[in-house]
Amino acid sequence: MTPEQFREWRTCMGYTLLEAAEVLDLSAGAVQSYEAGARPEGRRVVIPRTVELACAALALGIRKYWGPPTSKPNGLPHGDIGGPEAIRTAAHQIRSVTKSENVGA
């Protein structure tokens, strides 16, 4: 994720800098550095993959990770909104988009 993509994600989500920091559990300084692509002293900053994935999850409406897919005691799939089923659906959507982007490459 580039600094420009990170900034675009934040603005598209409607987050202020402080709100983005809060939902990503980062400091406001980290968010500023990610958007600038550098720390205040000028050192280059790489946005960690974990932050990139958190941005993707939030963009897909996933607010909490419930762990790997499991079954309820009655053997039925876990169906909590935002739970494993939502994560599988989101992963499928991401794979579909990635495949379609790579087709024209």
C-alpha cells in the first residue's frame, strides 16, 4: 500500500486523521507518517502489511475478527455477522478482484 493509497482509503472512509488512528489502533503520528511516506526526520516509512489488511477489512465492513472458521456445537456453520462467514465472503471478493486485475496485466 502506497502513502497515496493509504490517504485515499482514509478519505474515502470519511475518517479524520485521528479517527483513522483510533480504528487502526495507531498513533496519530503513525498515520501522518504513513500518509507522508516518511517520518518527520525524513526517513522513509513502509506501511506494514498488517495495516494494509486492516484497511481492507474495514473497507469491507469487517470490524472484528472472530478467529478461524469453526462450527457451532450443533454442527451448523458459524453465522455471526462480521464473523468467519463474512471474512470468507470478503476474501472471495478480494481474490475475484485481484484475479480480474491480473487478467489485463
